[in-house]
Amino acid sequence: MSGKKADNGAQALSGKEKKEFDNVVRCYEAKQHKKGLKSADFVLKKHPNHGETLAMKGLILSNMDRKEEAHELVKLGVRNDMKSHVCWHVYGLVHRADRNYREAIKCYRMALKLDEGNAQILRDLANLQVQVRDLADFTETRRVILADRPGNRQHWMGLAVGKFLQGQHRAAVAVIEKYEDLKADERGSEPNLAKYEVSEMYLFKAMILEEGGFHAEALAVLDKHSDKLVDVIGVLEQRARLYAALGRDAHAEATLRGLIAKNTENHGYYRQLEAVLRVDGDVTKLEATYDALAIEYPKSDACRRLPLDFLSGGAFAAAVRKYVVGPIRKGVPSLFRNLKSLYADQTKVAEMGAAFGEIVTALETSGKFPGADKAEEKKDECLCYARTLLAYHKDKVGDVDGALSMIDAAIASTTPEVIECYLAKASFLKHAGDVVGAMNAANAAREMDLADRYLNSYCVKRMLRAGEFEAAEKTVALFTRDGNQASNLFDMQCAWFENEAGRMHQRAGRKNRALKYFTAVREHYDVMEEDQFDFHAYCLRKMTLRNYVQMLRVEDTLYSRRAYREAAKGGVEVYLDLHDSPLPDAAEEEEKLLASMSKEERQAYRKKLKKAEEKKAKESAEKKLAEEKEAKEAEKDGKKKNQVKRKEDPDPHGDALLATKTPLAQAERLLEPLLRHAASFEDTHLLAFQVYTRKGKLLLALRACSAAMKCAPDSFAARRDVAHLAAVASTCDATVAARAVLTDGLKALTGGKDAKAYAQALVAQATSALDAALAAEAVKLAGGDFASAANTAAECAASGGIDDAVAAVAALRRVGAGADALEAKFAGAFPYS
């Protein structure tokens, strides 16, 4: 950036003022903000309306986190010098710092109109365009940049990436080939780095061709430049895919066997090998293939685990017995998790139960595994882990008492006690609904190894489920700096803690604290989304093109991650509750309170408030003095003067979040990323429906219903919402066009039934207590006989886990009938809860 020459009344600087302005720019770039402000003030003292200086001062203030002042100054600067590209560029930078990317793009475009071809502004514009995935404009901007500076490889690759992201595979390859023709012999200053960059360019070209369906050409690129490719594993993996796509099974097999030799535990390689050998589904051939692989790689766990997926009957029973022996001897804690996927087959469930029971019995009676010749040297340890495996099995099949008695026996098997047994017990008690017992078991495990962060975190999670927030805070603080858990957990983006704490406060009715934690998770994900900005230029410069594309694709699904979905669901639910049951206005409540008091009482009340304010001001002043004293002492001790101070949270308990006057708008803010990134999840559309119906946006509610039904056609929650919408639409005041769309959409969803008939049909279709409870809620929302439907739900057999039971009772609470009866039934089914 530089000073601007005289232009239509905009002041031109000269002499000392010009030098000071240049110093403002240098100080900004060097992050010497105080010096920059001093120079800006010097210029503004003589030229108070100088637009570019005002804008630059605003930009510096923005970096000092003085956002309001920054915006005012930059806007004033733009008004004073509308034809300055510097002012518009700075305005764009301020918007970009506030994550207001669309407005920043508008400012950059205006700056380019005033200074066409400015390289810095073009680069900033391109980065923002790819940030918001405005791919067509990004590609055009990259073309302009390349036309201006065709000698820079980064610009060629930027254009190639833009065309590739648009799906123009041939055009992207053409750009890379044009660069190859012009700069074929270009090398970097560092030989090893140059080799990597050239390799990545060719691998990116092969990746483009592969994704475009040009498999033979992609393979030709790998063959032609094989001596220049340094990513050995990446090349072999791509070759295997290309050979398979081209039907060259022999080559694909050889390549995959080479990959397996390098990594014998990669299940994906084995799955691909099954496909190219054409043995998928043929048990005999599969068994022979894995037998041969097991002989070749006797230490490979995958060679012994994967056959369990396709074997059945006696062969499966023998294989699973053989498979679990080694991990039991070694005490592998993840053994059951490795077998968990097999529980989808009920026949295998029975076989595993019998096998695990047989192993435990054999160890108890003879100290040997079934069929073994000699007793185990570490019989007690083997028995402990065998009992733990059997306990996990019993828990998985719903035998809570059997699981708990077996894990207690496992705990008693060895001395010293095994930590994993207590973790297993905590898990079983959690599934049984005994949150306090689970917390105690987890705490016992934690106390066995106080230096283990995982055990600490697991225990904290169980404490939060049990509602012991103060104990959880103290425990988690053991692994934070200086015991300051609140700020440290936020800095570490510890979403699991924030989600658990938020749900705990939500259950307890502390909406402010719940919102504070849920919105903290949103802030983490916003930061993660913004963090990609720094890589748009970096990855092109460093030629990490494949990883760059992968990062963009990950960012495009960022908000679909489970942690954000849980936080958004909790936050939206709290805001919906706030909308349905608004908090009383604090000012009105105070007026009512004062009106009910006598004159003496009012005086005493105001005196008390005044004292509280004075005390608060005194504490604030003392805190400021203490900070200044600490800073001086730190300076004396030789510590850095410019240490970043932690910004004090102005709303530590979420009171400001709770005081919002627009809860539905805040709910939409949490919902919007889900609709962009997590549209394949039913919960996204269930939440959207609840928000849109309250806002009276019935067409959007119809869209949410349709999407939810598409995600989960048999979902009773989605069908409940269909019944609700049908009832609302029948009485709504909508335009003729909107009513026609609603009628047609609902007809497709309900099969032409009215709301009551559709809801009543759900009651007959329900097979579980949760489904029946949701059906009863649908009947109530449709205006039908909900009491009878609720009684039907209360009569359903208890099925599913504790979470389904809680959800079913909550649904009947909303209905207003049958909840107590169902809760009593579940109390018998879940005696530990």
C-alpha cells in the first residue's frame, strides 16, 4: 500500500506527512501497532480528513481488537476519498477480519475498478473467492493474475486448481501441460524440495485425469514420469485403482500385494484385493486367499480378523476362538471393539457367546485355553481379559446383570487390578442407566493412574452425565495450565467437554450455561473454517496440491462432524424453549418489585444496589492495578513485554446469550451450517422444521419434512412432523400459490390422508415404545384422541436402550398423558437407572 496522489479533492500528502504515512503502512505490516497509531495521529493532526490515513488507522485498530472504532474510521476514510483504491482495499481487509467475506469481495472489486491489475488486491480477491467457494469467479481471477505474471508457477497451478474444482478436468490438465511446455526445466534452489514439487505436479495431474474418468491417460502420466515421483505409497495406491478401473486385474493384484507387504494391517488393501481377484462372495476362494496371506504374513492381525466377516457356522466358531486367544494372552484392550461389527449377524452373536464362555470355563477349570496342551503361565491375567471379553459380550446382548457380575469377577481375577476392567464396568453401568455408579467406576480407574489424561477425561465425562459439574471442573482442571480450566479448555477447542457440560446444564434447566458451552463449540468450528484461509496461497506456493484439494473437501463437510451437530442441536433446542417460554423482562420485573415495596424498602433496595456497583467498580480497579503491577514485575524479570494477554470474557456464564430478544434468529444461525454441510442427517431437518414452523415459514417447513423423510423414510420423528405440518397447513392463511405447493407436497408425503388419519395410522404401525410415543405426539399435534394413543405407547414392551426409554418418556410428557405409566414400566426394565 502507498500514499495516493491528488485526485478530485482528496488531499495529497507531501514532505514529512508523506513519510509518516509510509511509516504507518510499514508499522502495520510489521505489527508495530502503537508506533503506527502515533504516525497516523501525526498525519491526522494536520490533515484530519485524509481518507487513506483514516482507513489505515482503522485497519490498525481492527488488529488491536477495537472493532467498532476501526469500522467507523475506515468508513469515514472511504467517504472522504471514494476514489482511493487503498481505502477500498483496507475496507475489504477489515470485513475479511470480521469474516464478512461477501462484503470484503465487494470492496476488493471496487478497489480493482480504481486500480485495475493491482496484484496484491487480485491475490486477496482470489483467496476470498475460493474461501466462499465462488469457483467461477475464482478461476477468472486466477486467469487475470496468470495473464499478468505468466512466469510464476504458483499462478499456473492456481488456475489449474480452479478449473479442476469446477469439474473442468480437461481444461485443468491443459493448463498444467501448457506450464510443462513453457517451464519444463524449472527447478527450485533446494534439490530435494524441487524433486517434491515436480512430483506433486505430476501426481496432481494424474489425480485430475483419474477423477475425470480418463484412467488410461492417468496411468500414462504415472508411467511417463515414474522416475520423478517421490510419493511411493501414493503412486502404488493410485496405480492399483487405475489398473482395477481398466480391468487389468493381474497388474492390480501385483500392486496390491506389494502394498500389503508394506502395510499388512490396512484393511482397504485387502478389500481391493478381494475385488480384483473376483472372489467377493465366494467363501471357499476367500478362505483360501486369506489362508495363503496368513502364511505369508503370520504376524498380521488383519489376515485373521477379516475372514470372520464372511465365515459362518462351524468355520466361524473355530476361527473366532483362534482369533481371540492371542489378544487375550497379550491383554489387548481393543479386542471387543475389533469384533463389534460382527454383532450385526445374530447367528454369529450366538457363536461368539458360546466361544467366549467356553474359553472362560476352560481357564477357570484347567488354566488352559480350549484345545491347548499346557496351562498358561499367566493364567490369572488371561482369565481376567477373557472374563472382560465375555462381559462386553453380555452387555452388548442386553444381559446387564450378567455383564456386571462377570466384570466384577474379572476385577477380582488379578492383583494388581486392571484399569481396563473398571472402564468396562463404567461403560456397562452407563448403558444400564446408573450414571452415578458409572462415575464412581470411572473415578476408580482414574485414581489408579493419575497421570493419564484419557482416564481423567473419561471420568470427567461420567461426572458430567451424573450432574456433578463442580467435581468435573476440578478434575478436568488437573490437566490444564495453572488449573484454569475454563479458558484452557476453550483454547484447546475441547468440544467433547463443552457438549457434555452443555447437555448437563440443559437437563438441569440452566439455559444460560448451556448456551455458553454450545456456542463455544460453534466458535471453534468457525475458527476451523477460517483457518483454511491461510492455506490458499501457501499450498499453491509449496505445491501441496493434492492435500490442498483434500483440505477443501474436508472443509466443505466441516459442520457435519458429530461434535458440531450435537452442539447445534442442543443450542437450537434451548433457543426454541426460550421462544416458547420467554423469560420475563428484567426492567419490568424490577418495576413491579419496586411498586410492591414501601418507600423505606425502596430506599434500602437502591442503597443495596449502589453498594454492589461500588464494590464491583472497586474490584475492577484493584484487578487493573494488580495486572499493571504484574506486568512491571514481568518486565523486570526479563520476560517479553509484548506477551499476549488473555482477553477477559465479558459474559462468562452466558447471561447475555440468554437475554436475546430474537431466539429464533439465533437458532437459525446455529442451523445454517448444518443445512450447508449436514443435509444428509435426519436431525438437521427435524431441527429446521421446528424453527420454520415457529417462524411461520411453511414452505421451508415442507422442504424440511421432505428432506427428513428422504433421509429416514421409516422415521417416526419425521412422520410426526409431517402430521404436524398437515394440521397447521389446513388452517394457515397462505397465498393461493403457497397453498397449492403445500397441498401437493403434503399429498405426496401423507398419501392423500388428512392430518388426523395420517397420525392415527402411525399408532397402528408403531412397534416400539419410542415409536408409539412419537405417534401419540403426532396424534396430539393433528388434533386427534391423543390420550388413547398415549395409552397404547405405555402398553408397548420395553425395547431399545436407556436413551430410547428417556426419549419415549419425554415424548409422552409433551403429549401430557401416559408418561408416568411408561416411566414405571421402564423402571422395571432398567433397575439400575
